[in-house]
Amino acid sequence: MLEGAVEQPNGGVAAHPKVDRDAELVESLRRHDAGAAEALVGVYGDRVYRLAIRITGNEQDAEEVVQDALWTAARKIDTFKGESAFGSWLYRITANAAYQKLRGRQGKRLEVSWDDIGPSFDDQNHHAEPNGDWSARIEEPVLQTELRTVLSTAINDLPSDYRTAFVLHDMEGLSNPEIAETLHISLPAVKSRVHRSRLFLRRRLADYLAAA
């Protein structure tokens, strides 16, 4: 029999339900134990901050997002039903708070135009992707640090809606349905934003490597 499975009365096999590694922390928060909030900060403070800074691109905003997200998680812990991992639930709270922070200061910074974020076409009206094999060049030690800087700058230059979807999907590993729920948008909108963000970042890298 497979490890982690149990035999059923009818002879079938069912997997053991997954145990959330944060179960003890969750129960401590539910009981309002002394030190539970501090434990939450100790376990997730840094991780939540990394997500917040990636989305907001601003240290002060990220710090406010972290405070809001952790406070909300502790206050609303009874709404956590365990249908997903506690970490994923907290990440969605953080992402939503960071997204709302971005929306609150929308227009305070210049963002790339649709021409930059949208797909490009060649003379025959065929979809044109940046081409070329970058693998050898990316391995060049001199370029690696510069490429990280170029990529980080390009991510920050994405419109806030697109950056949030991209960060959640490609950097934090949330599923499309989870992102749609977090941002209160449709599933096709999530897929579109992630795809167009990738096109924009790929173009930025292609432009940099072509000029390097």
C-alpha cells in the first residue's frame, strides 16, 4: 500500500488528509493565547513583508500592509475554514491589502502604456514574440547581477494590476482561481494579466540583451 494512504472498507485506498503545518499556530490564534500574535509575526512577518514589497514597491506601504494583514488574520481567524493552507490564506489577505494600497495611490506614478504591455505584431499581422536563445548569455557572470536589476525594474514598471497578478502567480505560486478570488476579478482576467506581464518582461530582457 502506498505510504500516506489508508485502506477503505470496500477495499479502496484513500489518501490521508493533508495536515496544515501551521495547525498549532492557528489553534493558538483561535484560543487567543498570550503570545499567539507574536508567534504569527515571528513565523510570517518576513514572508508577508517580501510579498508586500514586491507588490507595492514601496517600503512604507509594505510595512503598513504587513501590519494590516497580520492584524486582520489574527482578528478574523475564525473565518479561516482550513480549505487551503493557512499560509495561502494569509498570503491572499496580504495581497489584497497590498493591492488596495496600490489602488489607493493610483495615478501618483507614471506607468507603462498599453502599447508596452500589449502583444506586438509583425508586418504580416502575426503575433511577434522576442526571439533568440538567451541561455548562454544569461550564464555570463557579469550579466547576472545586471539582469536581476533589469528584471526588478521591469516588474516595478508594470501597471499595478498586472504586477500584482504576476507576482502572485509567478513569484508566490498562487493558482489562477486564488488570484481571481484575491483580486475580485475574473479567471480570464488573471490569465490575461499574467500572460501580458510575461510578454512585457521578456521584451525588456530582450531589449537589454540586444544592447548589451
